[in-house]
Amino acid sequence: MKNWKFQSNRLDEIYLHDNVITEFVKDGNDVILLFNDIEDGVAYGFDVCKENPLNNTGKHKLTGRAAIILKDFSLLEGKEHLVGDVTNTLDEDHLFDGHLHDQIVSSFEWNDHSKTFTLYSFPDENPSKYYRIDFVFHCSEAFACWNEFVQDSWFEETE
């Protein structure tokens, strides 16, 4: 987990909804879900809730470039749900072949007991073709990593 200023295993205090996974990267036995959505020259990552001890601002904050790192991962299940009730199985090769770049996160679930990370997303590229893409990973540990906050989270003012 080199090159990250902040590393948190408190995934229940990380908010991924509507944030973009720009790339899935394999690093040895780990998978890195990279959040590096560049808009107007600014890189956007994910939201860190104000309850996270690494966020001492008192506000929910959006990070710059960020990552979710799943240590010693294995892919338990991958499914691509297409319009028209068509479902395709996705294997590990699909994660890293560039096919799944720019995934908009709908939601995720981290189960610390079973060490499973479930991701629900859809592609930014052609949303009319896809309904949803699901992945279930097993890993030894999961971390949210980032270097900076760039602005208040979009939902900060709604509380």
C-alpha cells in the first residue's frame, strides 16, 4: 500500500455511491480498485464520512485520487447483467483486460466476518446496454486509501 498518505480499514465509513472506478489493477496477490475520475483537471476519488478518524474536518469529504485495496484477493463471483435479462459470467481476466474501466458504483458491502467485498456497479460508457455488474471478492483485508480531500461531499449539505 505504497504511496498513500491515509489508509483506513473502516469501510463502513467510506461512501462509494456514484463514484467512478477508473481501473482495476492487479498488484501481486492484491486487487486495487482505482478511483481517479479526472474532471476539469481535478482527480476525484470517493467520499470519507466525518465519523472516520482519519477525517478530522467535521464534514463528509470527497477525496482526490483514491483506491480500495483488497489484499490476497480471489474472485468468488462475477456477473454482467445486460438489458433483456441476459447474464454473463465474468472471470478474473475480465477485471484486468480494460473491458471494465469507468464503473460507476451503485453500492458495495464489506463483511468483515467472512472477509467478502461485494461490488455493484454499472459502466459509464454504455449504460443502455448494461443493467448492472456484480463482483464478489474474498480477501484477507480491505483498505480505503487516499492522499487528500478536495471538497465537501455532495451529500454534506443535505444533513
